Amino acid sequence: MQKNFLFGLLLVAGMLLEGTCVYATVYNGVCGENLTWTLNSEDSTLVISGRGAMTDMQFGSESFRVQSKLTKYVVFPEGLTSINDNAFGGKWNNCENLQSVTLPDSVVYVGKKAFWNCAGIKEVRCGKGLKSIGDSAFYSCENIKHLEMSDSLESIGIAAFYEDTALQGTIVFPENLKYIGSNAFGVVRTKARNVTAIWQAKHCKHFRYQTGGWGAPLHHFSKIVFGEHVECVPDYLCYASYCDTIILPESVDSIGVYAFGSNRNLRHIEMPSSLTYIGENAFNLCDQLISLRIPEGISVIPKHFATECSALSELILPSTLDSIMEGTFSYCTSLTHITFPASTKFIGEYAFIACSNLQHINLPEGLQRVGKNAFRNCTSLDSVTIPESMTNIEEYTFAGCNALHALNMPNSIRKIATGAFQNCSLDTLILSSELNLIGVCAFLNQNKLTDIVIPDEVRQISSRAFENCTGLRKVLIGKKTATIESDAFKNDSALIEIRSRAAYPPLVVNETFTGVPDSTWLFVPVQSIEAYADDPVWGQFRMEKAEEIRYVSVDAAETTAEFTWPTDSAAATYRLDIYKGGDVFCKLTLSNRGQLLAINFSANGRRSPMSNAGSSQPNTLSFMVTGLDAASRYNYVLSALDENGTPLHVYIGDFATLGYEGELQGGGDEVIPTPPVIPSNPEAKQSTEIVPSDQVQSTKIIMDGKLYLMYKGQMYDVRGNKIAQ
């Protein structure tokens, strides 16, 4: 800056008044190619003269300490186009007594720190042509009460009005605004909680917000009103503001990331039907937010959308929803129920973790994946139905749901991953027939479970899978189980019976059954007794040395027949159908203890059968059928059924009462393939019946007094041997 000072004493009055002389000091200089300035100490007014850009104004420098302290008023000329950086502001030297700033319409740009620390400014009026306010331009002008922005304004820099704590009334952000820096209006919380922002910036696709270590643009505003033509809510715009209600106009089609996050006062927001996009963390940490209605048209709810909204009790999801992403509603402790629309395909990791009051969820058919930890520690959730559209249950999905006692699992589930149900309270467990892997700690600490049936397709039971299931009494291991890892059944001290259907002893280690009593009975296929007995781990258990019954035997007299069959701990009921000459003779339904539950005789005058449930042979049941015809041949089908009536095992054979001289096919072994479904009511010697679609399709055929099974186009005899056709 050209320093051309005129220092002199000017005689203002040529007379003495009561011995006192009145003096005035005038300072002047150059502040641009076509600009000069003059400061009169008498009225503390700085007058800028000329036209063009201000380039050399340096009242914020140490060289102008006297002049900066004198300045109370500035007159900017029409024709001035910009105010340079640090023109009137500085960290230690500034125009601290400057009272107001009124910019002419010709000013286009206010530079960085132009009025920094000018704490005396009480009002700022922007001219009609102003387009840009630089970073920290009015930083720490803590007494500004009134701010009037121009419609032409396009850019507000970082911390432009930071620590302007006296702001009052309404601040209108113009339509053409395209950029705003972080913390542009930060730290107004102590004195200006009643400041209203009217946001009219409409061109969202051109809008930029510079993030960083600073706060959001409208940090701590108490009320924000969106103009009717606004197209979006930019990223971080209202982050950590103090609004209690937000109403978005129908023109808004998107909400940016962190747009309303950490708003500690927000209780209600109305989102328009025009909304098509919501950014991540849009409402996270809004701990006073009570309800959220996400409008139709939204297909994805982004990551951490409403994390830790602890007051959120009402959540309405749109019918267009496809995906809920990671951590979306985690720690929303006031949610009690969630209704997922039928369109939902994906629920992300941690989506509802620690929603401690969540009691009910409906996982819709069509849902393909629920991410790990999605419902972990939802401690009020009491029942879950997994849809058939899912194939895996991922890591810790329902871990820590310690009220969860009912689990409905479809046969589509192939894998249960690590910790999926650890620390729950399941009292019954029916696993998927297609399950092939049970993960580490999958059912850790289930102290209410008493019986477990491992499906035949399970190849591996991982370490600690059923550790500390202290109420567990019986375990059935499937045919294809090859490996049971360490501590899989650790501390299951109530276990009294293990049944393994695996022909070859599954690979185990010394720690697999740590804490399981050696007195526990082990039952295995008869041909595998020796192999299990020779195994150093399996051989520690008590084993039946006599052949275990694995077939149906019939002891027939003149008019009676006693049936004996192997029990199945997974069976809910047993069904015994007896045929004579292709016609139904009787149908019996028995409980899993062998008591008669229902009976149907086809012939008149038959006496009801007598029951002697139980058997002298281990792990079998017996039942006496009376009222049979002497010297007659009969066919039978005996089925062990689960709770849904689905066959677990099916045995087919024939027998004859005393006096019959014809040939018998015998049988009594389990039918291959397993499990066929036997038609419930054949009425003719050759009959065909298709069972319901959720079961296996099969056909029973009786020809020439012999019973055959048609299964997937192939005929089998009562022993399960294929019949050439």
C-alpha cells in the first residue's frame, strides 16, 4: 500500500474557547488502483472513494493500529467491486469499534477475514450485487444482531459468521446460493437459540458444502424453514441444529448425508412424497425424535440413518422398500414393533442392534438376507419366524435376545453362522432339514432346551455350538455328521441320551463333551457299535451291547398283532395304517409315548384296539391291535411324524394272522427313499393320490395283494428295492 500520510495540525477554529483548542486529525491513503481512503478523527468515519477492486486496504495490520481503533463508521462508494482479505480485521489489530457494515450494490466479493474480530459490528447489510463472502470474513463479530443477505449471493465461506453469538431474528439464505463452508454460522448457541433460518437455496445439484473439522452450516439454529421451491437438503446442512420441527416442501427430492444428524431437539419431521433419496446418517443421534414416516418411493434406507434415536417409538416403512443398510436403526431403544413391507429383500449388519424394547418383527417372505448382528441384544424380542426365502442365518444375528423362546426355521436354511442364537432362551428347536453347518457358539447358553435333533444333512457341528445348554437331556445326531468340534456340548451336564445315526463315528476330540456325564447313554446304528466303542471319546459313554432295534417287528396271533418300532426323539406323533386286500382296515394316530390319540376303522363291528405303550426293549414302543380276521394277510405303513405332520421315518411291510398259508413279503425296514409320504386314504386295489404341495409327491399301489410305492416315477417294493418296469 502506498503510504502517503498527511500529518499536520489543522486549525479548525481560530479562536480560543475558555482556554481550550479544538483539533481534528485526518489520515488518508491509497487502497486500490483507483481507490483512496480518508479517516477523520473528529467523526471516526472512514470514507472510501473511487471505483474498482479494493486491493491494498490494511487496517487489520499492526501499521494501522491507531487508525483501526479510531474507525467507527465506513462509507463504501458505489462502484467499489470488492473488499480485500484482512482489510479491516486481524487477530490482534482490527477495527474493533466499527459499528456497522453496509455494502453498495456494486460490491461482488468480500475477502477472507475482511472483518475478522471486528467485535463492535452490530449489523451487516449486503448489496444487491454481492456474490461471495470469504472464509472467516465476519469471524468472531460477536455483537452482530442483524444480517441481511442479498438475493445474488452464491457463496459463503468457512466460518464466515463463526461465533457471531448475538444473531437475532431471521436470516434468509437466497435461491442462488451454491456453496457454504463448514461452521459458516457456528457457535450461536449461547445467545441466539431463537434465530430462524429461511433456506431458499434451490439448486441442490450445484450445491457444495466443504466439510472438515468444523461444524455444519446452520449449526445451532433453533428454527429452519425451507422455501417452497427448494430441491434438496444439502449434506450436513442442519447438523447439530436446535430445531424441534422440520417441514419439507413437496419440491424436495433428496436429503443429504448427516443433513439433520445430532439435532438434539428434533421431535418431528414431515418428509414429502416427492422424496427419492436419503443420505447416510441423515437423522443419527436425534435422541428426541418420536416418529418417522418414510415416504413411498424410497427403496433404500442408508447406513446409520437413525442410529441412537432413543425416543423413536413409531417407524412406518414404505411399501417400496428393498434394502435397509448397516446400522440403520441401531440403539433405537423405544421401538416396540416393526412391520417390514413385503418388498424387503435385505436387512443390513447391525441394523437393529440393541433395540432393547423391540418385541415383534415380521420378516417377510422374499427377504433374502439379514446381516450379522442385525437384531443382536434385542432383549425383548420373544419369537422369530424365518422366511423360506432365506438360506443362511449370519453371525450373531439374534445373539443376546434373551427373551427369544420361539424360533420357526424353514427347511431352506443351510447355514447357521457363529453366535447366531447365543444367549437366547429357546425352549424348543426344530432345525432345517437342509441345514449343513452349525457355527461356533451358534446356540451357546440355551438353558431351556431339552431335546435337539441334528438334521441328516449337517456335516459339521462347530466348537461351543451347544455349550452350557444346561437343561439339554437328549441329542440326536444326523446321518451325515462328520465333525463335532471341541466344547460343542461342553457343560451339558443334564444330558442322559445321545443318539447318532451316523454309520461312521463323527470326528471328535477329548473336549467335545467336556462336562457331559460318562453315564450318558449312547445309541448308534447296530453295524457301527464296534466302531463307536473303539473310539477313545465315544467309547466313554454307556452303550447297548445288544442289537438296537432299527426296524418294525409284528407279532401276530389269531386276531391280534403287536407292533414294535424304534422311537425317534424328534417325533411328535406316530401313524399306523393297516390295509387288507387293498382296502383300509384301520388308521391309528399315537402320541410320541405310544398312547392312542385317534382311530378309524373301515369295517363295522370292529373292536377298538388296546394299547400297551412302552416296550421291554430299549428305545422302542409297542402297540397291540385287536379285532383282526384270522388267517388273513395285511399290509401296514408306520410313519414317525414331526409337529407339522411331515414324515421323519416311514416303515412298510406285511404280516398275517394265524392260519394264513400264503406267501409274505416281510419288511419292516425303513423305506428307501426316505421319507416318502403315504397316501392317507386309498380306497381301491390300485389307487393314486398326490399329497399336498409342501410335501413329497408319492403314490401307493396295491397289486395282486402286494404293496408297492411309486416315488418320482420309480416303483419300490416294501423293502425299498427298485422294481424293474
